[in-house]
Amino acid sequence: MKPPSRPGTVLLTDHAWPDDSVERAVIEEAGHTLVTGPAEPASAEAIEDLVTEHRPAGILTCWAPVSAAAIEASPALGIVARLGVGLDNIAVDTATERGVWVTNVPDYCVEEVSDHAVGMVLAWTRGLTAFDRAVRAGRWNPASARLRRLSTLTCGIVGYGRIGRATAHKLGAFGCRILAHDPHAPKGAAGVEMADLEELLRRSDVVILHVPLTPGTYHIIGTEQLALMKPGGLLVNVSRGGLVDTGAVVKALDCGQLDGAAFDVLESEPHVPAELLNQPGALLTPHVAFSSDASVTELRRRAAEEVVRILAGEAPAHACNHPRGLRTGSGERR
């Protein structure tokens, strides 16, 4: 029988929802104390100050940076749990070296993000955004339509993990040809042709990004890659802004190499470059592809449950590292 966890403090660095009620219910029911930082992501230095002040045994973080200094500031720290999938705001190497677990919730928003990507493709092929803007501006001109039949197009999916596979499945229902690129390509992907990145870019009318942001994927789409694409295509990014060189995309839209760029994420978010805002072919949403009533509640609950598990000396459900010494929430090593 496992010993009960010792009461500890858990720091919620930030949150992209109105309150901390779901996280608080899970953490406090397990006998721990939740301390909540500002809702909007604070600077790395501000998070370091919060960690130094509260010495948490666990950290829950949404977008705020959890730096190496923050991880080193709490001797009792046992886990940094990401309220999301990507880990680019967490100093994972430092956590691993110091025996701190890093976790995420990898599958909470598969349906939402893939739906968002497909919705962006449909908005482009049917001209939904452009025509809505035109009608609101007083222009009723159906003769201007230059629309596309999705079933005749080739859609290239960069990243064939959970979300990439869901997007491929949904797009397949429209009858279009689907290419996919992934360094860890599965065998026997029904209805999907695997290709290297260059081939995918050359053959695709639509390119959709479903990859994490790492040093190897930073600006995976830039001037050279955009030049490989068919003229007049669509680029969709629902993953991380840093995957795309925004300046190169603006130039590609200017010259017609790209007809559309549908972005839920930006490298400079929440700032949106004026050059992008002024592009009629740009479809922009404010990093909400992950969001639905069901997905957000699931995300918050499962991330908090990971913290509770670690503070109870149990293994996490979704470990993203292999900590040295396997530190528990009480600071003891196992």
C-alpha cells in the first residue's frame, strides 16, 4: 500500500480560462494547496520570483515560461505539468537533470485541432472568409468566385502523429489525395502516401503543419520551402508559430506563390504583424484550435491529476522525460 502524499504547494503559473476552479478542486481534494499566478502569462523572471516565494512541490503551467532558474529555485519540486501538449516553454533538460518530472496531456484536443485545420481548408476552398468580408463591405459579386473542389486537391500533412492522423482521416472523407511526412512514419497508413518533406511541398495544393516546435523544426517553412510549393496554394499552421517564417509567408502572399495562409498560431503572438493583417489571403485565429468546452475541462483535470500522482509517489501517466533520481513531491529521491 502506498503511503499518503505529504501536503504540498502547487503553483499554477497562468491560465487561459476564466478561473482556476477545476485545478483547485483536484489539487485541494488531494490535500495540497494551490497558489495561482496571474491569468496572463508572466515573464520568466516573474515566474522565478513566484517559485522562489512559494517553493512549490508541483508546477502547473499553460503558456508562462518555466525556466531553468525557476526549476532550480524550489528544492521540493517534483513535477512541471504542462496544460497542453508542447513543451517549448519548459526547461526540460534542467528538470531532467534535477530529477523533476515533466508531463503533458498529449491527446486531449486531437479532435478539436484536426477539426480546426479541416475547417481552415474548407474556408479557403469555398472562399468563406473572403466572401464574408466582401459582403459586409457592401460587395455582392458572385462572378468573382474562384473556388476549388476539395476532392481534386492534394493535401500534405507535415507531422503524422495523433492529430495528423485525425486530420488525414477527416480530409479523406472529402476524396482528396493525402500525402504525409513524418520522420517516424508508421507502416501501412491506409489512404495516405508517405513522402519526404520536399516531395510533399512540391506536390501539395494545401500544406498543414502538425509538428511540435523543437530546434530541428524551427522555421521548417521558410523562403526555400514556400518556393517549392505549387503556386497559389494554402499553408495551414495550427501547431506552433515558430515553425513558420512569417516574413517569408507575407512575401509569398504578396507575389501569389501562396494564395492563402491560415494560422491559429504566430511566432510573435499575441502581436500580429501589420503586414500579415493587411493580407486578404490571411485567415487568423487567436491560438484557439485546442479549445472546446469538453477539451479544456479534460485538459485541466488531467494535468492536475498528474501533479497529484507525482506528489503521491506514483508514476505519471504521460511522462515527457526520464528524470535522474526520480524525485518525489516531498523532495525525497526514489
